[in-house]
Amino acid sequence: MTDTSTTIDYSKTLYLPQTNFPMRAGLPAKEPEFVARWQEMNLYRKLREEAKGRPLYVLHDGPPYANGNIHIGHALNKILKDVITRSFQMRGYDSNYVPGWDCHGLPIEWKIEEQYRAKGKDKDDVPINEFRKECREFATHWIKVQSGEFKRLGIEGDFDNPYTTMAFHAESRIAGELLKFAMSGQLYRGSKPVMWSVVERTALAEAEVEYADIESDTIWVKFPVVKGPEDLGQAHVVIWTTTPWTIPGNRAVSYSPRVAYSLYEVESVENDFGPRPGEKLIFADALAEESAIKGKMTFKRIRTVSADELASLTLAHPFHGLGGGYEFAVPMLDGDHVTDDAGTGFVHTAPGHGREDFEAWMNAARDLEVRGISPAIPFAVDDAGYYTKDAPGFGPDREGGAARVIDDNGKKGDANKVVIEELIARNMLFARGRLKHSYPHSWRSKKPVIFRNTPQWFVYMDKDLGDQTTLRSRALSAIDETRFVPAGGQNRLRAMIEDRPDWVLSRQRAWGVPICVFADENGNVLQDEAVNARILAAFEEEGADAWFAEGARERFLGEKANEPWTQVRDILDVWFDSGSTHVFTLEDRPDLKWPADVYLEGSDQHRGWFHSSLLESCGTRGRAPYNTLVTHGFTMDEEGRKMSKSLGNTVTPQDVIKDSGADILRLWVMTTDYWEDQRLGKNIIQTNIDAYRKLRNTIRWMLGTLAHDEGDEIAYADMPELERLMLHRVAELDELVRSGYDAFEFKRITRALIDFMNVELSAFYFDVRKDALYCDAPSSTRRKAALQVVRHLFDRIVTWLAPMLPFTTEEAWLELHKDAVSVHLEQFRDTPAEWRNEQLAAKWRKVRDVRRAVTGALELERADKRIGSSLGAAPVVFITDPELLAAVKDIDMAEVCITSAITIKDETPPANAFVAEDVKGVAVVPERATGTKCARSWRYTHDVGSDAAYPDVSARDAAALRELAQLGKLA
């Protein structure tokens, strides 16, 4: 027979990987092509058509504000949502994502006002609906911008038909929800202290406030006892406060029966002002010494003062007689909020300037009236931070005009100064100082806020709703019925609902849905269905601008226009808007359902959107609008610091995408513990790039190998054990992936898949099977079975990863499945039950233990250059562990260890044998392979040349060459 070996290029006879899927991803350039492709083919519509008839799975989107480019928090949030909706879509659901935007309120109104100020314009000089039109246009612009940025992240949703709170239908439905509260008696006008932004001239909700350290004036003030036990008649009760400006608003002093108090007499002083020798003062015993130091005095204790004695005291206001005001009695109140941790053990109580003060005052209101004390709460500070006539001596009657707490720029006014000066002049200041402490600031203007008593519109938290429930009790019950991920969110939301005051709905702004009710002078709301119907119909046709249009009062009141009803001009808190989104999305859209399966937002939304949605829905529907709440943390820099422009440590999604691609950003999200605060920076991005590169190369190898796949099917029972082992691992991973997606544990999925691809595929299965896949004959069952398993691996891994890495998986899928439309129209593949084989897996864990010992020994041989590749070895393996010996008995360990030969011996190893520390009962003596090196497979065998036609290859390779020649595939 003719020797053909010299005419054959053996590399061309091998089934080497062939693919157009590049090693270098080029994501920044490639991804926009897919975005355009998906838009052109209307992938969103195809997804809906494909899923028609499947059960709905609805993630309701918490709306971002439409007022600027997206930041890294937006990217984290939207990627998480996208992964959830895609994962359910690919598991048998119609998982429709409808993006939404919050368009009303201060974030946008503030931007327009900034533009006005830059142009020297005054907002109040512009007709309100003209101003509102500019706000609407501003929001429309940013919705378009953010839509494009979200799509570039790979987010798939109904961007052509999003929901917006400024849509006419949405404004009508928001107004309708408000009117439900009004008609059910839950809405009322009240006067309570609320957090007020002087800079922005509006009330703020807790969710609109952040805390920052400031340095405040702190004072200790004497309140003279004017009525009580005889020996206390000349004493003073001393209070401590960090808000001197609230002293004009004082109406009581609070104490605690759980705190021990005593009467003390001043012996000596070092101050020019403050205590005087002989004065009698009352302090909490635990704070007396500290108070004495603050007042620079010495004292002696006279006697204990009981809680009953304190309750009987009547005090005079320290400004008694000033400006003809402050003539009222100042009672002592039992207050749950009083402690002896700091101050004096007594709490200055200004019910118009603090929630706890207000509650203590109102709890005592009935008793105060019996005692002849008016429970009325003063309006001591106006919307601009100036004292009013309710603060005599400091308001408009003051020489030089009213003092001011905070100015238009958020700077401290002169109120503290003039109050302290007056206290000194009256010998009512015990001591003064400075204190650095955390204080509420508006998160928009970043300026301090004040607590200010103002008329506002509220929803009752504790009013009986006619079925022995209250809004609070309904919300707490709903929390118990909600799944929280992570579980700790439940306690956080519960604590907020348990402790929150009545819900303040009104804001003194221009851009938003109005509180569209009519009220009489006492705050009673007109309850008229015909009027309501006219309002809602107008809003549906014209939007909420209709409320501010000329003649709106007469139009809506109709025949009641001659009655003394006042049209309320306040605007609804935007949290009510967003809290109502479930109404005009989940209820009103036929492609969605109510309640939502899941809401997902940052942990701050326990006091924001989660909270307002819960209250709104419980107030109108009796339950939460969601079944599950998923919470994510916030993104810090690599050192765990908050990102800020001043520190120069911000990472923008736009920059990451431009440099590395959206899939890298998505991979970072998928590999973080997103339930907690996560970190991001250059090093972390590089770590994800490295992980992505390995993942991509594994996919690339599968694609290259499958270029030779002709779709042959080998029965499971006929497959080699190694292939059945990999199918078992596929079955295990299928369960892990599905349960991970159900639990929103994306890191568990990515970690498992990356480890599987790197450790079990690239470093084990593919490494072992390369010889068979490249060199075996076309008819080889082993080769066909391996191809079949690689096909299963590819289809499953790529679809499992598709929700996470939509661009890369789309590219890979279309490379293999030329006729496919999109990987995102695929479903996760079903896994046959027979693939699960725990007994086989247990056996192969032992086989791999032996393999690990062998490869460890060969690594040393390679390091010392005694062999090149592992095919140059034929080790002798001594196995004294009977279980390991039984496991490898029928296994071709040379194939598994990628050596040319291997000898297994059940006997004591020689002293110089290699022993792996983590594999007991196995020792290895490395030996060089004998025989001749096959020119095709590079294995050393003793049958090279056994086929005369192919004298430089092994018998196995010669048979493969002969078969290739018969098929006409041998050049």
C-alpha cells in the first residue's frame, strides 16, 4: 500500500474548532448593533406574541425622576429588573416590563426655577399653566434621553408605551385615588409640625430628607415655677435644646415618671449670666453634675422631687410679658420621649416645632382644657422662615422687623441670636454652648429644614375605616403577607409603619396633580360625586392643568358655585403620585395584572415608594399592590466611600459602557451581593473583564467545536460515563439556576456557572475530550456523544446566561443557530430526569481525586522540564484506598489524566512516590511514556506504523484517516 503520510497535513485532518465568534468581544462597538437590531425587528412585540397565553409575571417598575442622565444607581436598578423579567420570560411566563417615570414635583420644578433664576425671571410672574407646560416639556426631554440610556444597557421593555405620572390618564387616576380618600373620610385638613424647606417653600416628606452634620447653638433655659408645693415655688425647671429659635413656640415642659429628679440649690457660680447663688433648680439626678459643669456652678441637693409633684407644677414662660404675649401657663406633661441620657431630664415642648412635642401636647389636650389652658398651637414661623405675630417680640412687632430662622439660601438667620440675647436679658439663660449633630436637610437643595406648624392635608393612620381596621392596621397586615428579599426589609418597613404619623399629602408647589377638593372654612371637604366626575373627566381630557384654568371653580362646582366652597390649590406629594402608579398601570393595562408579583428598588424605598404604594393601596383596596419586595443597596467606591463629584470617585454607566461594554457592567451587577451596598471602581471592573474573557472563551470553544456537529443523537444509555457525568452536572445546574432566579440570587447563579465553565469544562471535560473531539473518526460514538453533550451545554449555558448577558449570548446564539431570530425568544431547555445520577457523580468524585494526584505529580515533572506535555508521561499510580481503587477500575485513566499510558497498582508505593496532601491513599511515580509519538495526535503508543498506509500515526488515527478518505474529506 502506498505511504501517504508525507503528502498529508495532519492539522487539516483534525476537527479543530472553527468559528467566527471573535476572542476579543469588542462590546462597545458590537452592542449598539444589537440594540438597533432588536429595535428594528421589534423584539419586544415578538416577545409578547411568543408569550401569548402564558401566565403573566409582572415586575412593576418604580419610576425614576425624569430630570437628568442616568447614574450608576439607575443602572444597577434597571439591570436587576431586566434580569428578573427576562428570566421569567424564558421560563414559561409572559413577563412584561413596562418602564415608568415620575414626572411631577420638586426635582423637575426646581430645575425650571433654576433656569428662571439664571435668566432673572420670577416664577410667580408667570401664569401657572405656562410654568407647568415648561415642566412637562423638561420631563418629556429627559424621558427620551433616559429611555435611550436604558436601552443601551440592554434593558428590554415597552419603551414605546411607558407609563408617566404626567400622562393625562395618569393624572386623572391619581386624582381619582385622592378623591377616594376624601369620600371615605380619610382625608382631613389639620395643623401639625411638618418638615419645611424654607429654600424651596414647601413641606417635605421623610423620604425627601437626608441627614448631615451641622453645628448648632445649644442652650439651657430656666422656666420659673409659679404654682406647686411651697418649697418649689421659687424654683426653676431647667430645659436643654439645640434649637433656641423654638423657645417662642414653647407651650409646655415634659418629664418622665421613670426618671429620678431632685431639687438643688446653687452655692457658687463663675458665670456673668445664668444661675445665681441661692437659686433653686430642678434636674434629673443622672444629669445634675453635668448640668452644673455647663452652668459653671456648684450646688447642694435638697430633696427628691416626685413625678406627682412635677405633674402638679405650673411654670411661667421665660418670655412672660414680652410684647404683651407669653402670659399663658406652661404645664408639665408626662412624656414617653423623655430620658436622662442627655440635657437636664426635662424636654422643652414646642408643639408647633416637633412631632414628639406635638404628640405629647395633643395627648394632654383634654386635660389642658379642664385646667383652663388653651390647646391651640401657634404658627410661630412662616413659610419664609420669619417669626410671625404668634412670636411676640420676635415677629413683625420687633424693632427692625421679624427675626428669621433660615434665609433663602439655607443659611442660619438671626433667630437664635435674638432669642439667646433676650433670655440673658431676662436672667432665664442657665448656660449655652455649641453642638455638632445630625440634622435633616432637603435632599434636593441640600439645605437644612425646620419643623414648622402649618395647615396641611393629611390622611388618617388610625381612623376606623368602618370594618374595625385602620390604615395602619391594614398596612401592617399587608406587610405580614408580603415576601421580602432580603428578609430584613420586613422589619424595617414594619417599624416605619408602626411609628409613622398621619400621612401629609400637601405640598406648596405648582407642578403636579392638585389636591382637587373643595373645602369650607373649617376644612370640611365637599363630598359630591357629580363634582368629582366633572373633575376626573376634565383631567382625562386636558390633564391636571384643568384645575388651574380660568373658571375652573365654577366649571367643577356647577350649581354649587354660589356656595362658600374654597378651591384647594395645594399640590399632591409626589409620593402619592408614585404610590398610585399601580392603579393606572397594573389595573388599567391589559398586558399587566394587579397586584404585581414583585417590586424592586433601593433600600431607601422602605420609606419611599414601597411605603407610599402600601399606604395608597391599603387605603383604597385593603392590601398591598405587590406580593414580593426585593431591595438592593447602594454603590460605593472601591474603598467603601459614598460616590461624589467632590471626591472624584464617581463611576458612570456611560463611561463603563464606552470603555468596556454594557455586558461588563451587567456582569458586575450579577456578581455583587446587591442586597447590601456594593463597590465599584477600575480594579473591580477589570476583575469582571477578566472573568468575562474566560467565560467568552469557553463559549467560543464550544462554538468552534460545534462547527463539526452534524446533530447525531446517541442514546443516553450508550454514552460513555464521562458524558453522562456532564449531563448529571447539567441537571444539577438546571435546578440551581432556576431556584436562583426564583430567589433573586443572581450571584449564586453566576458564581456557579463561571466556576463550572472554568473548572469543570475548560480545565477538565473539554481538556479530556479534546483528543476524541479532534482526532476520533467521524463514526466514533465517543466523539458523537461528546458533540451532543457540548451541544446540550451550549444551549443551556447560553440561555441561562441570556437574562444576565443579553448582548454576548445573542451574538453566540446567532453564530450557532443561523436560522434563529433571537436567543431571547428561547426558553430554558427541559432536563430529562434520567440525566440525574448521584451514584455516577459520587464515583467520579473519586476518579477526579485520583486524577488530581496524577496531575499534581506531572506538574512537578513539567516544572523540572523532565517532560513537556502530559502526553509525554506514563505514570504508575499506587492506590491503597479500596474505594478509590474500585472507582477507577473500569476507567481509562490515561484518557482522564491526558497521558499516553498509565499503570494502576494496588500495592504499597515506593518511598519516593509523589503524594498529594489532599488525596489520601494515592501515590504517583512519574514515568516517561514509551513507544513512538503519533504525528497526528501526539500520543506515544506502540502501534504507530501498524497501518502501512499511514506509517507515522497510531492505529486509532490511521483508522480515522482511512474513514475520512472514504468520505472524501482527506485532501
